[in-house]
Amino acid sequence: NPKPPPPPPPAPPSSPGAGPATLPKSIAGELLLLWSVSASGYRTLLGRSYHGHDWESPRLSQPLRWDCSQGWACEAALPAPDGGSLQFDLLKPAAATADARAARFLLQATFGPTRDTISALTAAGQPTTVQLSGWVSDQMALPPTLHRGYYRARTNQPLAQPTAGGDVFSPCEVGSRWTRHAFHREDVGKEVRVTNASNGGLRLELLAPTSMGFPAGTVTLTLTLIGSGSSAHQTWGLLERGQPYVICQVESFWRSGRGGVEVGRGVQVGRPNCSSASNMADPSPTNPAIRFGDGVAAPAWTFLDAQLHPIASVNDAALLGSSPGVSCSPASQFARSVGGQYYRHDRRMKLMRNTLAAPANVTAAAAEACPVVAKTFLNADSCQLRRSCVPPRYGSASRTLSPAVLRAWYALSHKHVYYITGLRVGEEQRNQPDICFTSSRWLKGGGGA
């Protein structure tokens, strides 16, 4: 015959006395606390037992010595309280609801619970151990969502041209960045002119560089129209009409403006250059939103508002979430949302992807370099050598340094390239190879264009 179960341990006395005492252990889900309470009411913790564990004492100057050889109880010599008494506290947590238990499990197993994940675990009622074990197995079978990939897809520094570190996002490419700000970092060094618009506002026009052979005052792009009465109108309105100002700096931290018009912070401009503080406009104009009208042609293509994914903590900036279709051109610089807001493409770096599932495959036509990953203990089992990446190879070619070629180079790189006329290379100069046959530095004279 099976033995009857042992009787439950007796409950501890609410106020035990000093001297030798036998104290039952707690049961599952309980916390027992033993206090020494002085005459003034000050409480000192002498011992505790939780969830069926042995009694133990905190780190006191003279902790109690517990003998728990009986199994269900522990013995100790309890000290005499200082004019007070010894007291017990019995703490029992309230029964956890299904949602509370699911949330507690998800706090330990994930980055935090959501309403959807809690509902999935409690669809059949109180989550059981078998159900939670199955959830863990299902999660282990899913492909990993690595933080590295998420971070690399959203870490895009400004980049005008491809480099060895990565390429530039095309305007039509998923993940390209768009902002409502009229001026970007690539505009630094260009000239801008303020003119009056027919509606009482202002027009901001980018000018072509005269050093590239363009006539003075040639407008390459009208960036925006600023409505009268706005704060942007007040700051830009302080500049002299029709005169070129050099864009010296475009601040990279944005804030929303009132009415959705003044969306950016300062754009530092100077005249005739940015060489000294006395040349700078004070106060600095704000970076206005892009607006078209008053005879200025609108962009060629329109994307859906749903295609733009706002960037957290970055106002008036978004990522392109899906392909815009055939109406988008790689040369597109501006676009309009269905809601009527205009955006400008913000040229950003696209980091190279190089994984075992999709090794980097760089062709000679690409500007990226082959990825090189050091072998470490982290990738020792998965690192493989593959001939899937071809380093770029460059050949020599002759180019005539004509104004048309220099303009094309400037349009691609936004950098000035100069050629020299009237340079005489005779025997005396040929004997100085540091001038004619290697890299050398040239200073622009005061009479230069």
C-alpha cells in the first residue's frame, strides 16, 4: 500500500519567543520573513524562506545559524528583541492572469511583449510549460533577424559619389532617403540667389559656377518658393535681391517648423565668400521646405504616400519603402507625394552586403571594393574563400579638357576641375619634374575667374 502523504508543515507563529525555535519552511509561491521589532518600531530582518527553500539570514554582524536537517523545518536560536518582539510576515503573490504570465515570459525571452505576442500565447488560455517550450522551438526554427543587418540598412552617411566603403543609393532604389528640406550638404560651395516671386514670396535659385564657363547669373535650379509672412521669408528676406551668396554650411539636425513650411535649421551663407565671419549673413537663414509654383516646373514623377516610411526621431525625412515604378529615373532629384508635399533625394551611402547566403559580387563596373573580413573565432566555422568578387580594374584613356568635359565632371562630382592654358614647358621646366610630371599644388591668383 502506498504511504500516505506527509501532513503539511504547521504555520509559523505570528509572534515567536526568544530562544531555540523550529520554524517551518515556506511552500511554493510563498515568502516568509522573520523580523526583530524594537520598542520604537524599527524592524531588522533576521531571516527568510521563499518558495520552499531553507531559512537563511542576511549579512548581519551576528547572523543566525540555521539547522535544516529535518527537511520541512529549520532550527535556530532566536535572539531576544530589544524591548520589542519577534514577528513573522507571510507574503503570497496574487494568482497571475494569463496575460501577466505571458508578458513575464516574453520579458525574459524577447526584447519585450506586445499585444500581438501576448494574444498569440494566451489564445488557448493560461500558457502551459509545454506551450512555452513549443514557442521557443518555433522561434529557434525561424531565420534570425539580426540587429547588424537592421543597423546597416539604416546607417547611411551622406555620400556624393561611390567610394570603397559603399555605393550611393539611387533615387529609385528601395531604401533611398528623401527629405523635405530645400538645401542639402552637397549644396555647400554653390551659389544661391534670392529674387522676388509674383505672389509676394521669394524664390531661391541655385546658380551655375562661372568657373565652369557658365555666364554669370545662370540659374541651374529653382529650389523652392517661400511664402510671405513665414519665418523663412523673414530670414531670407534680409539678403540682397539678385546678388549671389555662397552656401557655406548646411546644418544636419532638423526640426519641424510651424505650419509645415519652415522644416529645417540654419543655412549659413556668405558674400562674396565664406573666408571670414564678417562675410556671413546674420542671422543665418532657415532651411525651408521645397515648394513649386509661380512658373517653376514640378517634378516629373509622383510616388504614393504609403511608399514613404518615416524615420524615427528625424523630422520631415523618410525612406522609400517600395519601387516607385517606371516613372522614376535614376537622374530624378525631386518627387511629389500624393499628399502634395515635395521631397528631394538625399544622397546617402549604401553599405555592401556580404553574407554566406548572398556573397558580395562586385564587378569591374562598380565603384565598390571587394570586402575583406578578418578571420576570427566568431566566424572561424563559417568564413569561406570564394571567387565571387572581382576588384575594379581601371585603364588609361585620353580626355580633351574642354569646357563641355569640365562641366560634365562638375555635374557628376560637384567638384571644380581646372585646366591651365599658356603653360610653357621648355628645357628648364623639363629639368624640374616636380612641376610637370608629378602631383603639385597650385594657388589661385587674385585675377582668376
